[in-house]
Amino acid sequence: MEERRRADFLSVINNLRRDVANRFKIPYMHELVFDNTLYQQYDISLKDFACSFKFRSYDKLRLESLFITDSIISSRNKTYYEIGVTENNFQFLSPLQKRIRYSKPKEGGLKCVLGPIKERIWWYYSEGDPGSLCDDGYYNYDGLCIMIPVTTTATKVL
């Protein structure tokens, strides 16, 4: 995926994550950043990769996000299957994931894997001010924990 399209894709995903963090008052929802080295030991084209989701279109992703969040509101203590969605649908909204990598399977779309957590996770969370419990190296930007940019300074030799 070219750099511009990658940036657009990450922007859409992270805006959805920010919306969910603010809607559910999640204090530690982290931005996803592209990591080409994520899970290099795995073939991400495999059908049942532990922590993954499929991306077909932005509109479908937005609709899925709305459906998921509405389902969670109406059934906070139910399992994935009781809500009527699969585990994979939830993964891109998991607050603890920070990295994403994707491939283009033959059947189209994108197969996305997430990290650093390799297992499928239900996103239990504690409520608080969105962005108030960011990990070290992150700061709150409108409810989403964003990585602090690394700055370098040039030194001039006299």
C-alpha cells in the first residue's frame, strides 16, 4: 500500500478508535501505527491469525464500528456470540493494541494483524477520562493516546 493510502487508512482507523474511546470513556485507547515487522514469524495470509480483522471498505468499517459499539451498549456483559458478531470484528477497537500490519489476500480487501497482544482479546476496560491513562511515551490527543514524536537535534561542530 502506498504511503498516502496507508496514512489515510490509519487515519480512519484511529478516528474510529478515538470516537469509541470518547463514547465509552476509555482512558487508555492507543493509536495504531503501521509496523511492517509485526509478527514476522507468522504468515499473515493464514485464515485464522490470532488477532486480526479484514478490511473491505471504509464505509463497511464505519458501519461495523457503529454496530459493534451499539451492541456493546445494549449488552455490556455478553460474549461475542451473544452479541451476534465475531471476535475479529472487535479487534481493531481493542484499546491495548498499538501496532498494525496488513497484507492483500487473493480474495481482495486487506488482512490486518494487530499487536503487541497476539491473542484475541475482549476489550474489558475501566471508565475514566479518555486519554488519561496513556502508556509512557504517549500523550492524550482528544481522547486517543498518541505516540510522542521522537525529535532529533543536529549539533554543529565548531
